[in-house]
Amino acid sequence: MNKTQPIRLLPEPGCGGCQPSHSGCGGGFGRPCTSPELRGQPELVRCVLDSLRGVVDVDGGNIVDRQLVKALRIDDGEAELTVSFAPSCGIGRDLAEGAFQTLRRVLPNTDVYVRHAV
């Protein structure tokens, strides 16, 4: 099994208070860091995150820019997306399904999992 290390593509705007931790971002100033934990080939992770920007809520905001993506791991024919919204509400189900379908489209030969961090 190929273990990949966490990567950070770009620092989040205004995120100068984060303290490093085992997952790459520990939080600062009493708040968790808003950068998601990302694992996998950087080019592929960027492509998937860009595609996930097409998953939008009723206000037109996407799940990446609204910081609803908590983690994305792409490794060994498997992709796991962790989101911060609850699956029980109608829009949560729709957003999760949109994210799942986006991952299936971008990663066609990959087992896809969408998990909820709440």
C-alpha cells in the first residue's frame, strides 16, 4: 500500500495563526484551521478540488470555497471525501450526492466514499 503524506496546496487567506500538528494543521487563536487535510498526488488533488467547486448550495456557494470540505484522500484506487455538513437535511443530501457524482466522474476507476464529519 502506498502511503501518501498530507499536502497543502495553498495557504488559506488570513490563516497565519495555524500551529502545525500531526495532520498538518492544528488551528490557531482558539479556532481550527480552515484548510482541509489533503492527501494524494498534488495535480490530481487540485483537479478534484476544482471539480468539486461545481457542487453548489442554494445560495450559489460551492463546497470548497465555503470550507465544507474537511479532508480529501486519493490513494490506491480509492478516494475519500470528508465534508462538514450533516447528511440529514435536504440540502446536505443533495450536496453529498453532488460531491459523490463529481468524484465518480473525475475518478472513474476509483472507489469513492463521501463521509460526514458531524
